[in-house]
Amino acid sequence: MNPVRVIERKRDGVRLDPAEVRDFFRAYQRDEVADYQMSAFLMAVVFNGLELSELEALLDVMIHSGATLDLGHLPGPRADKHSTGGVGDKVSLTLAPLAAELGMFVPMMSGRGLGHTGGTLDKLEAIPGYRTDLDLDAFTRVVEDVGYGMIGQTAEIAPIDRRTYDLRSVTGTVPCIPLIASSILSKKLAEDLDVLLLDVKVGDGAFIADRGMSDRLARTMVDLANARGVRTVALQTAMDRPLGVAVGNGLETDEAIATLKGAGPTDFRTLVVREAAEMAALARGRDGRPVPPDAPAHQLAPVVAEWSERAEAALDSGAAFARFLRNVEAQGGDPGACEADGPIAPAAVVRDVYAREDGVVTEVAPRALGRGVVALGGGRRKLGDTIDPSIGFEVLVAPGYEVDGGLLGRVHAASAEQADRAERILRDAIVLGVDRPEPLPLVLGRVGPDGLSPSEPPAE
């Protein structure tokens, strides 16, 4: 295998033999292909894409470049969820214990903040003592004992993905459907899952704002995962405004915990319940018969409705919160900090921000708020940066709200000077006008296997 020849062929749009793809990436793992050569190959993929046979070969070599979990001994279905990332997206923190309470085992591997979006691991680490760096044996024990565990990608899992992702983040090759799909699925398919739910964000706050591109990404991942025997569907969800109220790692953790206690913002709770119900329909179904991923809406809707009721009950009863506390303790965190009424990570300065004029909220720009958190020290500008989990925003209005000199939101900052800057960011992100907007529905549609188009969410 000649690395230069492989790069040239992909540069010229030639379909590579699957063996060429596997050999090229295996050589990279053995350091026989240099980083600059891999970077050139990745850029060629950005321009020319990968055909299905090439993509399947890439996914296969990524999965088998490291260890995979063996969870077949667990007495229940294994299920997980992955989000393509958004602003205020703290769903995993609430969804994982809720799904476990509904009878699933959830071995969740998550990531850190990327660009303007926050990361699940950073939110969890706002909890004093919480460890996301467990090895696979310890992680498996937590999943066995608690019903779910939450860690980052270890050195053992898909090491080729770890190396190529670092390259992609510094070479402008992140927004590429085959590279995104193979990166996400190389980790999820290493978890020995029965069921996978994908949350593909659409809108300004998403990495992929274009609806057509998000459709293709959802279909690609759904088809690849189902072909490997993992029952998989994707929900396309709104990211044209922040999800929930909180934006910022500590604040989002507080909001996830509040929802586990039976409260929380309506839109956030609604999405968590919907995703838990979709996972349960695929994993457990009705009378022990899981609903197939390509089930028609009339077959799916009543099962999702039943599981939605159970999910609501698990939140309102405190059962999901109790399971969350068990996980916190099992992973080295302080359950008392989660039970307390105060914030997990209190900020030095908290300031209310009021409207200076009247009008209708026409936009709450999620990307601007996400970038604002990063700029203020609540996220990473480069790998290795330390983040301040206390930094963030509470957005107390949404598109369509009428503002009459009232409270727009709240900023959480490390100093008065920083609070001034945060206030400007919040004011700029909230646009007032006259005409009432038409925001995206919370769930735009559902993508199943076999090239099914996104459809309206089942009636609940």
C-alpha cells in the first residue's frame, strides 16, 4: 500500500477498494502514515466524500482499532443516545438515569465541549469529585450496579478515531458527513448496544445548520448502525434557540438535576421524555416485543405514548433522581452537592438583565450565546484549556415572548467587568421586533432505516 497513491486517488474522486481504506488507516495506527498525510486524505474526503463501501470499511477499521465492550451478560437491553451537539443541550445528564429507570442499561460514552457547544463530560465534572475517566472494567461495574455509567472515550476505544478527530479539529475537516458518521458510530458501536437513539440538531446553534445536510447525516448513521444489528433511529430536534433556560456547564448541570427532581423547563423536560420513550419503544416495546426501527407511525405512536407516561412518572416520583445519585456516588462524586438547593458551581457575580425597550422576541441566537460562554472562560478555545463551570447565562425569554421592560435573563460571571461583557453578549443574542416568529418545532421529525424520510413526530 502506497499512502501517496491512496491520497492521490481520493483527491481525484476515485472510489477506493475497501481493503485500501482499511490498510491506509491501519498503517496510520502503526505510524507508517504521517499526520500530514492523514490530514491530506481527510481533506480529500471533505471534497469528494466516501461511497458506502469506503465508509463501511472506515467504520469497521475504526471500531476494531481498539477494545470493544462485552455487555451481553446484562439482564436487559443495552441502549444509548448521541447528540450532534447544541447550545443548552444537557439532555444526556437527565436521560441516562431516566432510561435506566425504565429498564435499560446505558453504557454512555460522551465528549467534551467542541466549538460553541458544551460537552457532557464538562457538565458532569461540575459535580465535585465526579470522575469521567474510569477504565473499562470500572465502567462496566458501574453499569452493572447502577444501570448506567458515563465516561469519556478511553484510550482503549477506537484509538484511530481519537487521533483523526484531533487532526480534524485543527485542519478544518470537522463538518463532513462520512467523517462525522464514522467518528460517532465508531464509539457507539463499540459499546455492545441493542439500541441507539440519535439526536440530530437543526438550526443556527447546531454544527450542521442546514436541514438537508442534517437529513443526509441522520440517514447515513441510521443505515450504518442498523446494518450492524443495532436498532437505531434519529430524531431531528430544534437548535434555532437554546434548549431549556441554562447555557453554561454548571448551570446546565443544575437544570438537568432540577428536571430529575420533577421540575425543569418545559421544552427540556418534553425532549428528555420523548427521547426516553423512543429508546424504550426500541429496546422494550410492548409486552416484551420491541418496536422495529422502521415501524409506521400508527404502530409506534401508542407505544411511545405509554413509555412517555412512565417516564413522566419516574421524574415526578424522584425515582430517576435517586438513580442519578447512585451513579454520582459510584463515580466518585458528591451526592450531597446534587441534593442541595444551591448551584453546583456558584458564580462570583450574578446579574439580572432587563429589556430596554418593548417588543416581541424574534430570535434568541444560540450560537452567539455558546460562543459567549467560551469567550468568558466557560469553554475551551484550545485543547487543554481549563474551564470555569460557573460561567453562563439563564435565558428567561424565547422566540414569540412579548417583552414589556421585563427580565430577559441573568448572567453568571467571575467579576463585575466580565458581567458587563456577558450582559452585552446576552442583549445582542436576544432580538426584539414586531412580528411574531415561527420557531422550529421541538421535534422536527424521525428518521428510520431503509431511506425513510423524516416524518412528523408520532401523536402523543
